[in-house]
Amino acid sequence: MALASLLILLTAAGYALLCAMRPFAPCRKCSGIGVRTRRRTVTLCRRCHGTRARLRIGRRLLNNSRTIHAHGTRPQTTDRKAAPWQ
């Protein structure tokens, strides 16, 4: 049981490291080419819009959690001249 928990924890840590180092992955719809060929017509991929990359799910979750945290906390004051009691 402990070994399985350790493997799951290591896998999650590895995926978090991968999302931090390489946040973009090749598009799954166009295989990272950026265009789709259908019936002798070449069009831009609708999923990646021709950028050939997509944001990983883990990175998207991290970005959303950062946004939620930033909206839920007070803004930091950068004015050091003001006294804390004013």
C-alpha cells in the first residue's frame, strides 16, 4: 500500500515538473502540424488555431488556481512611505 502511494506521489510530482518545464504539448488533433487536410482542402486546425501546440491540463489547472488565488486575496501595497496605521 505504501509503495503504491509512493508511486502515485512520484508520478504526480513528475507531471507537475513536466508542466512547469514544458507547459505546451503538441496538438492532439493535428499531431503538431497545425493544419488539417479534409477532402483535398487544407485548413488550419480548429483546436490549436495553427499554433501546433496546446496547453497541458496540469498547467491549465495551475493557471486557474493562481488566478482564483489572486482574485481572492487583498492587493499588496507597494507604498513604503505610508505608515501602517494610516
